[in-house]
Amino acid sequence: MSSRQVLAAQSSRGAVDGYATPWPLIEHLPGLYQDDALARDLTAAFDEVLGPAIGAIDNFAAYLDPALTPEDFLDWLSSWVGLVPDENWPLERRRAIVALAAQLYRNRGTVNGLLMHVKLFAAGEVEIVDNGGAAWSTTTGAAVPGSPQFGLTVRIKPGKRSSIDRDRLDALVAAAKPAHVPHTIEIVDS
């Protein structure tokens, strides 16, 4: 292999093994400098450093999509939306919770939002019993439905192959429900 071929191979190789720079800098210099060995060496060094960065910027939209982002970037992406997925979950489940982050926050503090949070956390059947404190009656003079005390019960029937960490579930429910509403957790055996 000639020195020119070695330099060309070096300028097209990025700092990440097997990653070629999308635009070798030597090609953007005037023709006079493209044949100069020193210019090739200098631009090859810049290509090695800048190639992966340019590639990442070109693909930035894919980094922001939970379905496409690399696995090592997924945890960082989840921190952007305020989530801390369990590292023991399968990759597809972690991707799903990050993808649903906006919908989770839009429904935060509601029974439906809490139901979504708990279903993502615990694989199985989830039921949330609310006391109806926010309900109303359409009949004039009728008693307001529900009890005067706030409260909710989260009832879970775990799947056959899943186990539930009660402390983590309690922390999740405490974070997703309104702060002034007390809660209880019931784990029902299958």
C-alpha cells in the first residue's frame, strides 16, 4: 500500500472503529492542497476527531426518538423527561416508558395517569379505587357521591412471572398522585 493510500484510508476512518467521516475535509480544500501530504495528515487528524461528532449531529433526530436511540443514550434521554426507568427492565419496556413520558405527565395527578404509571411499572392487572371526592351529583339537593375523606387504593394482581417491589411501587404511587391524597397498596395473589 502506498503512503497516499494509507493517508486516504486514515482520512476516511473516524475515531470510532469502522466509522468513516461523512465529509473528509481534504475534499473541501483547493486542489493545490489536496495533493500535499502535510495537508492530508492535518485534515485526517481533524476528520478522526470531528467525524463521529458530525455523524451524531446528522442523526440527532434519531437520538431523540426512544425507539431508535442507542441503548447507552436511552437512560440519558429518560433523564431529560424526568424519568428513572428500572435498569432491570427489558430494553423495549424502558423505551416504551420514555416514549409515553409526555402522555404520563399530561395525565399526572389523575386516576388515569396513576393507572398508566402503575401499569408500566407492574406487569399485571391494575385497579385503582378512588373515593370519588372529585365527583358531583346532577340531582339537586342529593348527597355528593363518595366519602368526605380523600383516599385511593391501588390493587394489583401481578402476572405469573413478575414480582413487585412494594417499596418502589409505594414511591411511584406517592410521586404520581396528588400529594394531599393518602393511598394504600394491595397486592392480590393470583
